[in-house]
Amino acid sequence: MDTITSKGTPGPNGTVIRGARVVTMDRDRTVGNRDLHIGTDGRIRSVLEPGTPIDGAAEFDASGLIIVPGLVQAHVHLCQTLFRGLSEARPLLRWLRERIWPLEGAHDPETLRASANLGIAELLLGGTTSVLDMGTVHHTDALFQSAKETGIRYTGGKALMDTGEDVPASLAETTSHSLAQSDRLADRWHGDAGGRLRYAYCPRFVLSCTPEALRGVAERSRRNGMVIHTHASEQPDEAAIVRAAYGQPNIATLRSMGIQGPGTVLAHGVWPEAEEITMMATDGTHVVHCPSSNMKLGSGVIPLRAYRDSGVNVALGADGAACSNHLDAWQELRLAGLLASMASGPGVVDATAIFELATIAGARALGLSDRIGSIEAGKAADLVAITSDAPVASGGGSTYTRLVYGTRATDVRHVWVDGHQVVRDGALTTLDLKDTMASADAARHQVAARLGIDLDAD
Ligand SMILES: [Zn+2]
């Protein structure tokens, strides 16, 4: 991977990025013209007044660009990128049982890797530098290998599915095997690539996991501090089935198994009961808002204002391409803002608060707020430079309004992760896009053929 520099050669004292307007997302939410000194270790050494001389540093010209912290998506499914468009017009449980689970079960390591590469290409090109991923049940090493080679900051793990209605044999596992595989993968990958790769326990949701599996990951996470990533209360029928089975609401059920607290990330949380929001605020449990997915699967609208007013940390994610059809954090930000206005009135959750979802709040959810989520000395140089030279960028007012409501993935010019430039002038440096798309296409045909799915059917 290339180290950042405009000429391809870093200085002995790193690189200075000059000329940009920087949205720091620091405590004071400082926005202004700043230069950024990036050390050879990939960390931000200092945020400088423009023109400050730095001896021995290469210079990177970012004149006219806006630099923001690398965006964080705290809920994605890289294993589903190949399945875009293959499970349309179904509510959640049918969407899973009729198509997505069988498709996931038809992956082999090569098709899974092709799916991950395709997803990461879209993510990096759009300025997402960190993800929390839910893997599928098998072949999880392929996901980590892809993340390692492409340069994205990746936290994820194998999905646990040791019970549940209509879980295909290709995915169902015993509890002990699921947990043993999780242990093996955590040992192998957690902390790899200089800490850029991290393991997360991923019990898929209450309906696919035994209490033993849920308690098993809770106990592990308590011991080793690794993140737990699961789905909860996405749709009313899912919540109702959990309540019928356990005699208490979904999020409360997870809590009773020990899945709660600052190491727990719940995707969706569209249908929490009032006391569950209080529990989450008390425990420090995170929730991830997935606007496109929630709208497309007809799940509902997250009570964003209630979560925020209660002090629950809310992050953002595009979910999988099989439900949202894209992995673009900018679209998710815009939709989050629009939905908040619809639900609570314009400005009640303002653009700055919405932008936090994909930056500092996302970093918090991943347990990485000391490392990413803002542009400050000592943090990793995970940065995104976007153009101001587009019709949609022309206008006045708040920079946050521009970022949330008027920025597109195609406005992203440069992206760095840990100081390595992974997108330069709108092109990937770690993947060949044409090859990535061709491999994904071939892999999609292989997986579909295994299930007899006609890819050309409308
Ligand atoms: Zn999901």
C-alpha cells in the first residue's frame, strides 16, 4: 500500500496535507482552514494553522477540498454484497428465510472474498474507512483476508446461528462448534494489521441463537473486551416472537443473557420498548440506525430523538447491499436527517448531530473513539477529502448541512486509512475496480447456480 504523499514518496517526517477546510469533529466541533501533519506511523501529529512549516515532511496539496474524519458504518454485511437485487419486495423474516440465508449458505471462500472486495471497493470509494461487519457462518477468514489486503479498518466476525426456524442446513451449527470457531477466529485475527482488524462476536439475532450461545459470547466479551454485534427489534413480528418465547422484550432478553453495555452494538433498534431505551442508556449499549434498510424492508422509523434524549449512543450503517442496494454512508446520512425531520420536526436533530452518527458516535460504538472518529493529534489518520467543485456543493450556510444533505459518494476524491492512501483522485489504490467487479459477477453466477436462481429474472 502507498504511504500518503502527492509524489509517492513520504518525507522522513511524514506528510503535511495543506489547503483544505477541515471538519475535525473534535470536542468543540472545530471547522476551519487547517493543515494536517501526518507522521510516518500513520497518526495525526498535529492540526496546524495554514502554512505552518514542517521540516522533512512531504506536502500533499488538498486546496479547495473539505477533509472530514473517515466515515464509520457500524452495521454492514459484506457477505451479502453479491446478493444485491436478489431478494426484493419481502419483509425481514421472509427476506432472510427465502433468499438471504440460502444464498449465504451457498458461499465458498472465493465467492465470499469476491463479495467482500466488491463491498469494500464501494465503501472506500465513498469515504467509509471503518466498518462493523456481520459475517456469515462459514469462511470468515476470507472476510478478514479481504479487509487486510484492501486497507479498510474492519471489525467483524462469524455469524452465530445455532437454532431457529427455517435456518438452512448449510448454515446451522451446533452451539459448541459455533463458539469454538469464534474463539479460533478471534485468536487468529484480533489485532492483526497493526490493530486495523478486530474480532467481534456476531450472534445473528435472538431468533437464531440459543441462550447458551448468547451467554457464551457475553461471557467472552466480558473477559476480553471484544465487541458483540447483533440485530435487535428490527421489525414488530421479530420482536413479538421473542417476547412470546422469552416473556420479555427483545433487548431486555439480550440483556438478561449478558448482552448489554459499552461493548454491545445492536443493529436497528427500531421497535424498542420505552424501558429498553432507559436500560440501554444506563448500560451504555449502542444502537445502529440503518435508514435505507429500515425504509426498504418496511421496518419503520427508529426513535432517534428518544434515544438521543436518553443518552443512548446512536451510530449509522447501510446494512447489506441485499436490502439497501448500496453501501453509501452519505445517502444514509441524508436519509437519517430527512427521517429525523419527518419524525420530530426540522432541526430538532440538527445536521451536526446527524453527522456525528457516522463519525464520532460510530467510533464510540466500535470502542475506537480514542483512535478514530475525529481529526485530532494522536488519532489515526483516517481521512476523507471531498470536492467543493460540484453544483450540489454550491451554496451557503453550515458545512454540516452541506455534508449531510448535499454530498454524494462521487464527491470523494481521496481517502486515507492509518495514513495509507486507499483512494487517490477518485480511484482505488489497493484494488483494481474492473477486476473486482468481474470477479464479483462470476462469483454471483456461481452462487446463484448452486441454488438454481435465475439472475436475469425480473
Ligand atoms: Zn443487518
